[in-house]
Amino acid sequence: MENGQNGYATDYRSITIKTTDGSTINGKVNLTSQQRVSDFFTKAGSPFLIMVDVVTKDGAGKILFVNKEHIVWAEPED
């Protein structure tokens, strides 16, 4: 776990997701302590998945807010 620029602890994990429109998106999500990547999908909360350092066919280094209802599958890379 690292401390980000604002002093908050960050623990980024790389994931790949596939959306309902057929897009494949690679990026990172920030986990809190005692959290798994699957918790983003199985535990209620925000309807959006926030991804950083995103790589898509349109470019790299973006931040995306993806509606969870439009995710077909997700694969953690760790």
C-alpha cells in the first residue's frame, strides 16, 4: 500500500473488463484495506466502477467511470 499525493493510502490492482458494447478496457482500481476486486461487483455501493491509468483503443492514461450494469466480465490481473 502506498500513500498518494493527497496523503490517502492507495492500493491499485490491475483489471481488464469487457463491456456490453464489446469494448475491452484495461486499467487499475483502488482497493481499500481488506477489500478484493470482486467486492466492487458483489457488494452494493456506487453504480460506477472508477478506473485509472486506463488503456483503450482510443488512448491510454485516462480515468473512466464505468456503469457496472454494462460490464459483461471482469478479470483481475494479480
